[in-house]
Amino acid sequence: MLRLAIVGYGNLGRGVEAAARQNKDMNLCAVFTRRDPATVILQTRDVPVLSMDALADWEDKLDVLILCGGSATDLPVMTPAIARKFNVIDSFDNHGNIPTHYAAVDAAAREGDHIAVISVGWDPGLFSINRLYGGAVLPEGKGYTFWGKGVSQGHSDAVRRIPGVADCRQYTIPVPEAMEAVRNGEDPELTTRQKHTRYCYVVAEENADKAAIETAIKTMPNYFADYDTTVEFVTAEELKRDHSGLPHGGSVIRSGVTGWNGENRQTIEYKLTLDSNPQFTASMLVATARAAVKMYDRGERGCKTVLDIAPADLSILSREEMLAQLL
């Protein structure tokens, strides 16, 4: 049994708890939180909820920790710090800052003789793998990624960190005309702004400067500055009534040509439709935890991504079962 712990118990942490229950080789041993542990109620019986200060006492009791903090401010600090003492998995999703995050985590994990897998989920994550496969199989072509319509947890969290914001739901919406052109094999040159729009439903704190909040959102680098972004202020009741779910999804499309003269057009499309973004991301995190432990046991150390993981390492199946059932 793989000895697993969760760090952080929000939407993603609750999803990891549920996903661990679906995997027969996972034993959830503990949940660590920055909140008062007495206020955190788990679905799983007999699993202790502990403060972050207790982590130091668990170094030899866990195989891997899944870090469920936010990408804006939590994981850039949390992942390197914890990777010095434990094998860790995170879902860092700020694409523009992944190289910097990778370097910091790699140095920390190697210093502590551990393995860390960052940017795990569906994008970055599964879609990253699909982009790699598409480009490798169709080198003469173009790749496109469309997200949504759906709620981005990372972007919503980034907005909530702005002073004066009480809550937020941020929707990413593909531009229909752009998707149609790609699927038609037109291979358009699309800017970031031409592919997606962003819509933010924001609950402002009492007496907050709404104009300043809107400006902070629309000019936020790596999150909103490169997109046409609409900000709508709503009440807490309206947000709960109309935007309580966390759906998401998207498509990775590779359009290319094959043949001596490029006479045949080929299109690959991968699509996800998710009722719950955090629960799906959590399921990917748990599968990756299995892979990380396998890699660690083989002597691998330092920071890894999904692009470094062999598909077989993600599976609970034996090699013989994979050959018989999947190949």
C-alpha cells in the first residue's frame, strides 16, 4: 500500500481524498492544513487532520504528499520547501512560470534526495502529453489548445488574492470561430486573444474599490493581460446561486499533413468534458503519486513532469494485465 498524505483541504484536497478511495493501492494516512485542524472534517474515518507544524514528525511515515495549494502564491513556496523532506506532487498551473518553478523544485528535491512531480492535472498534465504526441506524430502541422467553457481554479484563486475581492469564479471561453477554423484544417495563426475570452464574476468586499479591482484583474500578467476579459460584480448570493459548480474541459487539436507531397490531411483531437475540474485534477494527481513512488524506488530523483513519466507507471495494473487488456 502506498502511504499518501494531503496538504491542504479545499476543493482539490477533498477531490484527492475521494480519488484515493477509488484506488486500491492507496492508503490515506494524514491530512495537513494551515487551518485549525479541529475545523476540518474528512469523509474518511480514522485519518488524522494535523497542523502544518506536524509535518516534520512524518518524514519516515509517508511515501508521497499531494500538495493542494494554489499556484499564485502557495505552491511556489510550498513545493520546494516540502520537497526537501518528502516526495511530492503538485498541480502548479501557471504555464508561463513553469520553468522557474521547475528549477526551484528540482534543486530542493535533489538536495533532499527526493522526487517531485510538478504541474500535474489535465492542463498542464494530460493535455501536455497530447500536445507532445501530436507534434511527434504530425511534425508538419500546427497544434492548438482550447479551454472551456469552464471555471479555472487557478485563475479564480488569483483573483481572490486581489485586495478587496471576497470571492470569484473565472470562466474561460473558447472563441467559436477560431475552433471552427482549426477543425476545418485552415491552420490559422491565432494570437492568445483570438483563441479565448475570460469572464470574471467577482464578489467585492464592502466599500472595496471596484474600479481598482477590475484594473488589477485585466492587467494581471500570465493570467488576464493577454485576453479580452470581462469583469462583472455580483453578490455572494448570486455567485452561490448561479456559479457554485466547477465544470471545465477543452480540446487539444493537431492538424497536419502526411505523404510525399503532403497530399493527405490528418487531424488529431483530444477532448475533455468535466463536471468537476478539481475532482478530475485530483484523480490525475493520485495516479501520478503512484508513478512518482515507482520512479523513486528505481532511484530517480529531482523534479519531473508528466512528460517524464512512462504511461505504465501511472497504472495499478501489472505488466501482464496491461499487455492483455490495454495494448
